[in-house]
Amino acid sequence: MFCTLCKGEMKKGRVNFPVDVEDNFILIKEVPALVCEQCGEYFLEDDVAGAIEEIVKKAKAADVEFEIRKFTARVNTPKIHPISRRGRRVLRDRFLDISG
Ligand SMILES: [Zn+2]
């Protein structure tokens, strides 16, 4: 798979994924992702995005304002549904929907 931005090669790696929603900021460390070797753009797989959504839901339920945590969910990622930069905004909008 190649990067949609620069056509660089995507390799499996880990990224720090910041989630900034209203009053809550959560930095999730060591999130598995496909990372572009050239420009650093990364793509999250569907299961990973779902796991992040769960983490954010729980943090919001516990009224966590600021948290840094490791990504520990076990995810099966046989299929790849990459989330682009635009997709991450969509994901963020999904997080925003959780509030309330
Ligand atoms: Zn790239």
C-alpha cells in the first residue's frame, strides 16, 4: 500500500494519536497504524479506530479532562480500511457526537 499524499511506502508502525474533544484531551500512545515512510502521514485501520472510539467514550463517561495512555486493545486487522487525514476529521466528528 502506498501513501495517498506522496506515494511513499506505508509500513506498519505505531503512532501517538491525540484526541481533542471539547474539554477532554486524550493522547493515546503506541497506536498501531500504517505509517508513510516518506511524509509521516498515517492511516488507522477500522478496528483500531473503533477501539479508540471506545477509549474516548470511557474517558468522557469518567469525565477525564486530560489523559495520556497506551493503546492496549487487541485488534484484528485482516482488512484495511484506511482513514486519511480527512477521515480523521470524520472520526473526530464521531467523537464529538459522543458528548452529551
Ligand atoms: Zn506520504
